[in-house]
Amino acid sequence: MRCECGKRPLDIVMSHILKVMIEEGIVPEKATLRRNSPVPLSGFYYSSLNPQFIGEQTLILLHPDFTGEVASRLADEVPEVKCVLKGSPQSTVGQLDKASGINHFEILEGDDTQINVMRTLLGEKIVLVKNQSKHHIEVAMTTEDKLVRLHNYLNNNNIKKGVAIDGMCGLGALGIYLLKCGFEKVIFNDINPEMIEALKNNLEINGISEGYEIFNLGFEDLEVGNADLCVIDAFPGVDIGEIVKKAEEMADDVVVI
Ligand SMILES: C[S@@+](CC[C@H](N)C(=O)[O-])C[C@H]1O[C@@H](n2cnc3c(N)ncnc32)[C@H](O)[C@@H]1O
């Protein structure tokens, strides 16, 4: 099933991985890719009409029952595997809210750096680098979807492109987008210091060296006034009632992604 360039289709690679998982007894003998996938969002590969061929050292795997032994077998036997993480795709990594601690997936093998190149409606791409053991997986809505939502909000609401706040900025995609859209200044804030480190890296990678300020605070403790727009992008399920109230005091327009 190899392409002449040597790459294998993703579903063949995933089947190879599942075979190892079956042999190691961490999934039942009758396991299927749909039910026992070692990556989230498995619909991408088993439903694709155009098989995706992937190269060596490209896949980051995640499963709650991975062990050190399984991880080293996968890294040795499946050339496409770049990193093996232990954890549940349902758990939030990073910091859920002000009352929570910081969670990580455990790295069992390899390097968890992931680079996402995102298309935008500006015709310009945004590059986001993350460490998948520390950064949340966008399951409910992809970051590209969020950028489209923000783009439509700006287009439909005639927002002044002065000062914007990206109040829970994470890796910085939304604020970076606002700067690329022409906002004079973006105030980035996130409660998790690991996100702030990633944000600084992403600003540099996207060629942004001015027009921003960075805070590492709970949004509840951020004191900024007179902004034109505040963007709130909390994790699903977090109660953002107070956060939105505070955003409305600080900015003329508030958009909840
Ligand atoms: C869904 S993510 C944001 C994703 C972000 N738009 C991006 O491009 O990566 C939610 C973010 O909210 C941050 N967060 C959680 N509680 C917070 C709070 N009380 N104040 C500020 N940030 C918070 C988390 O650290 C996380 O980075």
C-alpha cells in the first residue's frame, strides 16, 4: 500500500498501530479503528475518500492505557510514530479555569512538538507551535473554525480596529489574527505560564514584534480599560458568566468564541 515515494496511507499506519496494541493486550482482540483509536478525531482518517499518505516521524499517539513497553514497541516498529503520550483525549490538558491546576499528558516516547499551519480568510497563514503534552486538543471546534467565526464577527459588526484583548489567549491564534487584520494593539492574557511561553514563540514565528502587551493573569484579575474588542475563548464547560461581565466592563464589544 506504499506510495512510490515510500509513504503509507494513514489508515494502514493506524491499523499497524492497532495491531501492536492488540498484541500487547491493551485493547481487545476485536478492537476497531473507530472504537479503539490511539488518536482523537479518528473520523478524519477512516472517513476520508482521499487517503492521506504520511511520512516517518509524524504521528503523535494518545491513549489512556499506553505503557512504557507498548510505547517503545510502537516507536521501534512503526516508523511514522513521532511521539507516544499517555492520557485520555477527554481530559483537559493545560489549566481549565482559575480554580484548577495545570495538567499534562505523560510523554512515554519521543518529541511532542506539533506544528499547525492554519489557513485564514485573510489569505495569509498562521503558524502555531505547541507541545501536545501541555496543550489542549481542539475537539469541539478547530482553531481554523474559530478564526472563521472571529472573521465573520468583525465583518458583520463594524468593530473599530484599535485595541483588542485576547483574554484567554492560549497559543495566541486569535490575537495574532487580530493583529494581522489590522488592529493597532492586542493585549494577550492567559492564566497558564506555559501558554505564555508558547505565545511568545508563536508571535516570533509569525513575524510579530510589536503592537502587543502580554499578561499572565487570571482574566478575573486583569485590569485594562477602554478596549474596542475583547475575545473570550474558554474551555468547553467552564462557567464564563463573571468573565463575560468583566470583559463587558473593559471593552465596547465582547465576542465569545
Ligand atoms: C480554549 S483555550 C484558548 C485557545 C486559544 N484561543 C488558542 O488559540 O490557543 C482556553 C485558555 O483559557 C486559559 N484560561 C483558563 N482559565 C483562565 C482564566 N481564569 N483567565 C485567563 N485564562 C484562562 C487556559 O490556560 C487556556 O489557554
